[in-house]
Amino acid sequence: MESGGSSSLGLSKKGKKTERNRRAWTPAEEKVLIGLMKELVANRWKTKNGFKPGYLLKLEAGMMKSLLGTDIRASPHITSRITIWKRFHGSLQTMLNNNSGIGFNA
């Protein structure tokens, strides 16, 4: 499976050149991750305050099992994807709740 990532050079806070790797997720990879997260919820890995410790390792193992040859790791790949989903979901929730004219016609 292709990694879909690309490299670029950036500057660190101290002005030194560092290499940053960026990974592009495929829709199939996202679908597998969502399925694995749903499975964790069904198996009571989700609590009131979030997931139990060790859930990222379970997700990583599930990704490796489902997508042979994948280079996805718990940190930084899965944590980054979850953070992006939370940010996107929060933005949508804010827009829908603030009477901004965005909504669904019934």
C-alpha cells in the first residue's frame, strides 16, 4: 500500500532546517479507523471521559491487521487524525448551533 506521504523542509523554532513528513490518509484507511473505533466503543473501551488507556495501541494493531503493509502508527498518525476530526466536528457543531443560516430543510 502506498504511504501517500510527502516530505518538505521547514524551519524549527530555533531557525534550524528540519524535515517534516506529512501523511495523506486514504478513504479506505479512514473507514478502517472509524470501524475500529466503533468496535472499541462496542467493547466498552469508551468511558464517560474518553477512551481507556491503551486504546491507541489497539487501534494501531487493528490497522496493521486490516491493512497489510501500512505505515500508520498510533503516534503521530492516529492521534493527529483524531485531533483533526475533533476540530472539524467542533466547527460544524458551532455553525449548526449558532443560527448562522446553515441548517437542513425538513
